[in-house]
Amino acid sequence: MEIKTFKFTNIKLDRGLQDYIWKKMMRLEKFLGKMGLPQDLHIEAGKSTAHHKEGRIFRVEATLEIPGKVLRAESCEFDLRVAADNVYNELAREIKELKGQLRAKQRQGARVIKNLEVNL
């Protein structure tokens, strides 16, 4: 998996936060590793507004491009790390769902072939 863009908005670039988000999103590779498809990840993190000081003002948005499919997750929270965790969990859920759909299509195709062989 390759991170194509990593953008911070309305916030100072903090190396610790960038490393945390980067490591968190790279953990998605364990779900994607066996698919063998090229994946591009776009991440945007920062404050949703420049003038608010408290509340759910930190936002992380990630878009994962897989050939034929685009998976997207967004979270607004009180802390940037919590928002990154929520985005990671959402993308992991979407990847698992996609893999389940692909597995179901493979099994359905195998079932059709098996029925054809039986009828011959």
C-alpha cells in the first residue's frame, strides 16, 4: 500500500501525530496483503475550523483506492488520535466486508461450475 497524499489542514505539522497516523493506516496492509492489488491511500487530518477551541474539532479523512472500488472513512473527534483510530476501524471493517463479497462471488462461481460438471 502506498500513501499518495498526507495533508494537514488548519493545524501545525507535528511529527509525532504524523507518525502515529501513518503507522495506524499502514496497519491496514495486513487486511490487504493477500489481495495482490495495487492500493493508494489519501489521508487528510486537521481541525475542521480554525476558531473553535473545544469539542469535536479534529477531523481525519482517508480514502483507499483499490482497482474497481473506493473505500472512504471520516471521523470528527475531540482528539486527533481518537479520530485516526475511528477511521482505521471503519476502513478495516469495509475491507473485511469487501473481501467477504469477493469470497462469496468466488464460491458462487465454483458452485456453478460444479453443477455444470454434475449435469454432464
